Amino acid sequence: VCLDPSFFMNRNYEMKTFTYGSQELQLLCLSSACTDYDLTGQLVWPGAVLMNTYLSEHPETVKGHSLIELGSGIGITGILCSRFCKEVVLTDHNDEVLEIIKKNIEMQSCSGNADAGYHFC
């Protein structure tokens, strides 16, 4: 039996709210993801929560700088950094994950964060 890779893809994204200090992010993500096709970028990992907590407590670490995030997943850290940085580049190698990054960035632009300089690839 040959299964198409789309068999493993879950696109049932949920809107979740993440709060780091005074920063609130509303993002689409999954609670779990398939590792067979490297779709681990569809969810928020504990390491991102720790990093974002630190960055929200120490925004001067990135304030005014340009930032590139490798393996951005849903974009949670890059989007948070965009609140402090002058420019953020979000990257991932998976086309499915890039689509969710794009949607999450678009939602930030609609919520009043339009002056952030986003790029993704």
C-alpha cells in the first residue's frame, strides 16, 4: 500500500492565544503534528515558549535589530520579535509550514502590527 504524503497532513489549525508579558499573539497552530513528513513546525514547542518568555522579559536583546529565525514553524518567536525588531526574516523548509507562517503573519498585519518588516522564505 502506497500512501500519498497528504494522508499524514493535518490542516485542522486552531486559533490559540499566547501571552508573553504584555505581548499577546493570536496564531493558528496544531496541538500535535506528524513527524513522518517533518511537519513538526505546525505546533509550538516548549523551547519556543521558554525563548519567548525570555525575550518578552528582555526585549532590549533584539530591540532595533534585524533578525533571522531558522526553522520558524508557525512563526511564534519571529512574530514576537517583530514587536521589538526593525526587520524579521522567518524561514522553514517545508511548504506546508510556510503556508501557516504566511497566514499567521497576515493575521498580525490585520491586528495593527502592520509596520513590522516581515519576510519569509
